[in-house]
Amino acid sequence: MDTRTLLVVYHSMTGGTAQMAQAAAEGAGSEPGVRVRLLRAPQAQPDDVLGADGYLFATPENLAAMSGLMKDFFDRCYYAALDQVNGRPYATLVCAGSDGQNAVRQIERIATGWRLRLVAPPLIVCTHAQTPEAIARPKQIGAQDLAQCREVGAALAAGLALGVY
């Protein structure tokens, strides 16, 4: 059986999204036959995108949008991967202070351009951080939310391993 690669790309400033991405990577890593690559957005390159069989994108919601460094990742990789990743599966995790919907929409639009296939509903973890102090404070994601992140990663990896995607 061929080893499949799941690329997890994330950005985090206060730790919440990093915890979510790590939990998803742990869940995915439990699947035999799947290699998980967990990369911070600034380190992820077009070759990483092209070399993966599936994707998990994790971003904080910043000013009602995906983080700037996640946008930078997509800006740097978009055209290099265009028409070369069609049909590959993806899922999205968002660590939000309010609703996270616009960050999800932005990633969905990019994924539509890449012709990726959404294989799980976006998972939004809302921290309700609304004051400047709460927004800047390090985040601690709860056990139940981290368990959901692990499930998303495990399900995506299982689909890759089984050849469903």
C-alpha cells in the first residue's frame, strides 16, 4: 500500500489554532499508511502542496478574516498548484473570537479555485475573545474541542488511507 500524505498548514499567534492543528495532526497520525506533515504557514511552500494527497487548513479569525500569514501561504502557493491538485480532499479549522464564518468563506473560495473537495464541515472553535486584552491573551482550547479536531484529522487520514479520496 502506498503511503499517502496529509499536509496540515496553520498559523497561530496566541496558541489556539496551533493546539487545534496539533490535535488534528495527532488524530491523523494514528492512521497507518498516512504521513502527516504539520507546517506553519510561513514555512509551507508550493512543493509541499503539490506533494500532498490531502489538506487541513487551520487559521485564526483575525479582523473577521483568515490570518494574514495564511493568506500569504495561499498567495505564494496558489498559482503553482492551480490545476495540479484538482479533486484532492480538504478540511478547515478556525479558531474564532466571534463567528469565524468569513475565514471559512475565504478558504472555501480558494479551495474552489484549486478544485479541492471539502470532505468535512468546517470546524469553528469560538473563544469569544472580544476585548483587546482577551484577543491578545494566550488561548487554551478545551478538551472537547480538541477531541473534535482529532476526529477531523483522523477522518481525513482514514479516507486517504482507504482510497476514498
